[in-house]
Amino acid sequence: MYPTVYLNGQYLPKEKATLNVADLSILRGFGIFDYFRYADGNPRFIEDHLDRFFSSAKLLDLEMPVSREELRTTVHELIKRNGEEEGGIRFVLTGGYSPDGYTPTTPNLVAMAYPFKGPSAEQYERGMAIHLHHYERQLPKVKSIDYLEGIRIQPLLKAKGADYALYVDREYNVRESDRSNFMIVREGILITPVESILHGITRLHLLRLARQLGISVDERAVSVNELKQADEAIICSSIKGAMAITTVDEVLIGNGKPGPVTRRIMEAWDGYCASN
Ligand SMILES: *Cc1c(COP(=O)(O)O)cnc(C)c1O
């Protein structure tokens, strides 16, 4: 983490930026967050992230202690105070200090800046191995701090030699990963789920980029079978951008290498981000 942290209106050295143990985030895992990158001092897709952060807060009935304008100013101030051109910003809004350990009170708002370290060039070139895991996120549209299942299954993924899990629902549709969305390519069309997912900002912009590149887009459910038979598959998030999925539980996707549509999108992504 970079040295200066924003906490409830103050900029503090990170060692001093502490929450009380009565916070509902600690006692009950009740809180939300958001994460985005910045480069050359510019926060990437900030308005979309502010939209989503405020919307997550609303869905959990957490009262945002600052206005949208104040939060935007905080981001710029945090970047300036940390003095680094590049990094990632994480907002956290917690349930607050609860006298009975259950009822939310005034939320605590934190903003932290981190050095950015994305996947390696080798990982983009190789593509990701996926393990399918039956799980449905409780409140799909909320960017909750609760990653109980995602963290719990890390040893399982390691044992399977998988990089990430994709969550499969009771209808055998694939929804998303723990911290990423996903897409497939079938006969040149980019297809991605739209219901019961966290609406990733990377997903949103990759779809825009695809349309600009003349690639057709279809937002609809994707079944496990369809994923396994897809020509290409992609996992995407603010940290990853777009990465190829090259195996799903030992089944090769396409020829097991990043496919042509994925490559076109991966190659155009940095340019798209720099000009938007
Ligand atoms: C954060 C997250 C994503 C990806 O969102 P981005 O805004 O693209 O980083 C997807 N799914 C879940 C569950 C997430 O928490």
C-alpha cells in the first residue's frame, strides 16, 4: 500500500488509519468496496466506478458519508499525496461501529492506493486455466467485501492447477469468476452473461471496444456446455483487462491458445483505456 490513506475525511499515514473492532465489517463481513486503476495520475473510468460504488451502498442501505463530488476530489487528492503516477485505488465502506454487533450505524469510508502489478506477459500469452465451481453469489449486483467462497476455495484451485474459478449456477449457467467477469466467442460473436452478475466496468468497456472493432456482441446466459465448446473464452477485470481462458477443467478452449478475437481485443485494450 502507498503511505497515505484516506479515512473518514482525513489523510493519515497508513499505520494510523485504523478502524475500531466494533465495525460490522469485522464482526459480520458487512460492507462494500470498489477498485480501479490510475495511470499518469488519471483514474480509469472513474465515473463508472463512482456509479457502482454508490449503487452498491444503496443496495445495502449504507449511507454514503460524502457526496459524489467529494469522493471524486478525494481520489485526486489521494493520488497527489502519494506522489505516484500509477497505481490502484480501493474504496471501502463498512457497516460502522455497532453497539449491538448487528445493526448498521454510520459507515466508515476508507480509500487506499496501491502499487499496480498486473499479470505477466507470459500469463497473457499462455492464457488462464479455469475450474468450474458450483456457487451463486448472494447479492450479485453488490460489490460486497465478502469473498468467503472465493478465498475458501483457493487451496482447491491450487490442487487442480487452476488459476481461477468460474461460478456455475443451479441452471448450469456460468455467471462470472470471484473477482472477474467472463465472455466467450462463438462464430465470431462475443457473448457474455448479463443477469445475476456483478457488472464489471472492464466488461462494460470491453463490449464497447468490441463494437468499435466491428465485433458483434450478445448479452445472454452462457451454459457450461457452451463454454466448453466455445471457440474462445475471456476472463476480465480492472486488474487483468482481458485475458484468454485456454482450459476449463482439462477441456481445451479452441486450440488451447489465445484465439484471434481475444488477441484483437487484448491488443486494442491499452489504447482504448488511454483515450477514454
Ligand atoms: C470486481 C468484480 C468483477 C470485475 O469488475 P471490474 O469493475 O471489471 O474490475 C467481477 N465480478 C465480481 C464478483 C467482482 O467482485
